[in-house]
Amino acid sequence: MSQTFQKTEILKSKTVFGELVQKGASTKKHPFVLLWKKMENSQEFPIRIAFSVSKKRFPLAVDRNAMKRKIREIYRLNKNNWYAKLDANYAVLLIYTSNEKRKTAEMETQLKKVFDLFLSHAEPNC
């Protein structure tokens, strides 16, 4: 599988966002909160994901966008490892909760930990 991040992998549906917030399960590993919900319909990719950085914590759009860019890049480089372990389709919302900018390497280790927690809860046979 290629390491691209395609438009079809992005979660855009307002109804799915609402379901995620109301009925979705969550995993926390500072500075990330990962909300997920198992999807019944078939998708091209096992995970449809959205990234969120709080306007309250990063008032400048430049900073929010830079953080989202970093997180997306880390996700793009590591997603093949996670996709291989999934049997079902999921909608995922990844929220960055810290109010400080972090280095990419530090964020990568934390993102891997939160996804490992997600995999252990969502796919217990992993």
C-alpha cells in the first residue's frame, strides 16, 4: 500500500462527526484524544480520519494548521502498520489537546501509543 494520504481517507460527514462525539469510544494518551466508531458500511480504507486542533489552545490559524500538518504527516507515514491490524472499518477523530508546540519525533511516539491503545480496544485479537 502506498504512503499517500488521499481525499477518500478524510472524514467529512457531519452525521458521522455527531455520532462520534455522542456514541463513539475514546482513548487518551497525552497530548492526543482519539474518538472512534465502528462503521457498518464498506469503505475504500479501513480508517476514515479527521484531525482537530483547538482554537482555544492555538489562537493563530497558522499554528493550528502547522500542528495539523505535522500530525497528518506522522499518520501518513505510519498508517500502513495500523491498517494491517484492522479487520473492520472505523471512523476516527484525532484531537490534539496540548497547548504547546512539540517536536515531530515526540509527537510520533505519542501518536503511536494512542493508536496502539485504539487497536487493543477496537481489535482485541491484535
